[in-house]
Amino acid sequence: QMFIYKNDDKLAGDIFMSQRNKKTGEWYAPEKLDKPVNSSYYEGSVSITADGGTLYFISERTGGVGRGDIYRSQKDKKGEWDKPKNLGKNINTSDDEKFVFIHPNGKTLYFSSKGHQTMGGYDIFKSELINEEWGTPVNLGYPINTVNEESTFSLTADNSKLFVAAEYEDSTGERDIYVADVSNYALISSGYDNGTFVSIVGDVTIDGAPAKKATVKFFNAKSDRFVGEAVTNKEGKCRINLTGNEEYRVEIIHKGSTNVVMVDAKRIEGSQNVLKFDWKF
């Protein structure tokens, strides 16, 4: 299968798919995907899991978080794509997500964004699926990302080579295709099995009672950079996926009062990396 994006004076932007003839090796004419994947709005970048069962794509349809958002659609028992689900505010921002790539392991998501903390324009980010939730996106950093735009890319299954369309200093045009050896680039080469994320579960109790609807904000202890937030449920519990082996300053805001704790999010290799904390005030 090959997926193609088309945008012309008749289309706002739609996703097409072409099948390959196994005998001749020739590609059939691409056919437009039906609703609910395509809509009357812009649909662009698309990536499919290795088993062919889940489609990730960009759409500007109404009801999203920002301009272009990342959606997921799964095949049902009839082989049809179900209603797309927005990946939510941890991945999508009020600005624009432009490109998406799901790794063959099905649990590592790469995408380009203008809304997360970038070095300039669109940067490439990585998120890992931990306990069925996408972790806080991590910027792949320099030299992959620069002050210019990096927005279209693909990664080999063994995490060794990254192909990227970018505006680097030695580009011969506005944007050229580059290949980067990332076999020793820790943020990529470690892979999902030796990933970088942990799932932090907090249990907040104030004056002996569960603190429901408390806002829990996380800041990197070294840089003081805000990295994400969660809201407690009626039992005073919250969950968030963050980069492991980091220390975080946690601000717990409830009914106008703020309490601060420090969290050491140390990963434990070979485990599910779920870290549980009881915060009592």
C-alpha cells in the first residue's frame, strides 16, 4: 500500500491510497479514502501501523484542538475505518501539527509541530505510548531541529537512519532531502523497548480528604521549564507521562492554595515504569 496526499483547486486536501499489483509490481491508480477519514476540510500527512490496523493522519476538521491536529482511525471487523479520534491536548496544540509518522513498533509517534516548544518554525517531536497514553512530546533537538523548518521525515525500522526534508544551511533550494545517521542519537536509537518515558501517578490528599479537581503542574527542576499538567479526579488521583531520569518540581494548586513537591522520575529498566506518589498536605 502507498498513501498519497492531493491538494488542488477541486480538493481542500484529501488522502488517497494505491495498491501494488503483486505479479507485475505496478501501482494501481490511487483511490480516495472514504469518510470518516476524509472530510470537507483539509486532510494531509498520513502514516499506518505495520499491521495495517491503525491510521494516523493530520486533519483541520472542526472540533479539534488547533489548526491541524493528529487523529487516529482503526479498522473495524468489516475492514472499514472507524470514526477518527483526536489524540488530545497532550499531543495536539492550539497552533499547528503538520506531519505524523508512527514507528513500525506501533508505540512511538513522531510528528512535526509549531505549537510545542520549538527552536523555530516546525520541529520534530517524539512521544511514546505508555499504559495506553501518549507521553509528553520531546523535541529531538539540534542538529536535527534548527531555527528553520523541519516538517517531513521518515525513520527506518531499526532506528538507524532518519530521512528529513529540511532547510539546512547547505540546502540547494528552499528545502532539500537529507539522510542522518541516528544510530547513536539516544533520543531515537534507544527505541521503544529502552524508551525514555515514565508514567507518573499522583495521589493528592489535603487535610485528610482527596483533593479533586486540583491542577498539578510539572516543571523540569534544572531548567524550570514547564513540561505538562494534569487534573485530579474525584479520588484525588492524576496521571501524566513524562521523560524519565529527570527531576521535576511539582506545583499542586487547589482552591487557591499552592503546594510544591519535588519528584525524582528515575526509570527502572525492564519494568512498566509506573511511578506512584502520595502527596499529603
